Amino acid sequence: MASACGDCGQCGVNVSGKDRGIECEICDRWYHSKCVNISDDTYKTLKKDKSVHWYCEGCSKGVTKLLETISKMQIKQDKMESEINNMKTKMNLVIDQVNSLVTDSGKIQDSLKNIDSVVVTKFNDMVKEHNSEQETTLKEVVKGEVRDQFAGMDMQINSVNSKLDEVKSMTLAERERESRAANIIMYNVKESTVEGLENRWVDDRGFCMDLFNKVLGIPVSENDIKRFVRLGKRDPTSIASGKSRPILIQFRDRIIKNMILESLSKLKNADDNYKRIIFTHDMIKEDRDDYKKLVEEAKKSQEENTSGEYIYRVKGTPGKFVLLKIRRRY
């Protein structure tokens, strides 16, 4: 604040080095201290103590809003990290179960390798104890025992293999679900008709960034997006008839995705270009089937509810969808 320069952001008159000028630390604009109602004592304090910061009225509002947004994002991030730690604990339990089942399977395989020699030894001992006239009967008895033992072992092996397949399937599904946790799919986003793939990509991305930042009020930057793509092959005939391919967006942080989904109520008051857009999670096949089944149950329950007192909705996240019965508000 020693040597000022530039026009005052309030009155427009130049702030010279002889004036009591003060600079906003965000927008770098200068102001006469009297134009922004700063007393002489306050001015001296700001000039002397470099740890005290001053922002103009316009920047102060932006800083306050930014701090509020950062605070909300920090809370959501802490919650998400807790959920991730819980998921890791569950994954470790599943891995321990798999290792245990693999060990049991190995023991059964070893038993199968030894059973043949055990049966032969038992048969020889039994033959020695009986005369030759009973040899045929003994063979049938031993064969029956062998069949019974093998049948029991086959049942155990099938049970172990079934459990292994079930655990492996659960593990793969959790990994695939985790890889899509930060993804979002948007439907009914009108496709650009300009020439060139790169130009159409710029139009689509610009539309989505305006939607996130201006309509939903979510601070999304280009660096927050890891992947942005239209799904399916482009069909000019379908585009001309008003149809459009869905857009898949992969964010670097699932917190931003969740903030977007929680702000969709703002679309009710948006322009028609935004109102018709539908947002969904990027789900694996098991979750899509589960969601579709619950939606059908919700429709059936709604039809059977002749009183109209309740509405039925499917809520939750992939892998944790539930059907809720909600009392209607009048």
C-alpha cells in the first residue's frame, strides 16, 4: 500500500502515491480509503500489519461463497472416505473367505489323491481274512464303499466350488462398481450438428459446463473431468429426428458427481434445454437389473394403492437400491 497507482474502483479518480490508497488482494484494484469508508486508524493498521487482509465488497461476497462451498465439499469428502474405508474392510473379509475356501479345496484334492491307495489296502486286508468263495462278495462291498466315498467327496467339492464362484463374482462386481463410482450418464442432451468431431465435442462439453456451473451452481472445472464421451455410434438420421446419444462423464472425484445429483431439483426452474435432461448412475448389469426390478415393484405398488395416500420411489446408490413408501404431502 506504499505506492498506489490506477483509478479508484469506486469513484474512478486516479489513486496517486500521495493518496491514502488501498488495494484489493483478489482483484488488484485500487480504492481511496475514504471511498470505501476506511478510517485513518484502520488504514494505519492495514498498512502496518501485513497479516491483515482487505478485499473489496464484490470480492468479499465471492470469497464467502467459495469458503462455504469448500466447507461443504470437505464434509462430503470426509463422509466418502469413511465409506471407502468400510468398503475396504468388507473386501478384506471377502478375500479372507476366498483364501479359506481355497485352502479347504486343496485339502479335499489331497484326500482324493490318497483315497485310491487307502481303498486298495483295505480291500487286500479284507480278502486275506476271508476265503476265496467270498472274494466276489467282498469286491462288491468295497466297490460300494468306494462309490459312497467318492459321492460324498464330489458333493463337498461341488459345494466348495460353488462358494468360490459366488465369492469371486461378488468381488469382481464390487471392483467394477467402484471403478464406475465417479461416473454419471446424461440423457436427452441435444447433439451438435456442426461439422467435425472436435467441434461437436467442444459444443457438448461447453453445454455441460454451463449446466453444472450456471444452472446447478456446482463449481466444476475442466480439470475435474477425466473422461467425456457420447455413447454409441453417431446416426445423422436419428439426430435429425430429434434423438440423441447419452453422454458418459467420468469425474476425478465422486464428490462432485454426488453434488450434481443432489442439486437436480434446480432443473425445475431452468430453461427448456435443461429441464428435459435425465441423470443416472453408471451401473453394472446386476445393478441395472436390480433397479429395473424395484421400479416395476414401485409401479405395481402405486397401482394397488387406491387411496393415493402414499407414493413409491426407488432410492439409493448402485448396489444399495431400496424401495421406499413415502406419505404424500398435500
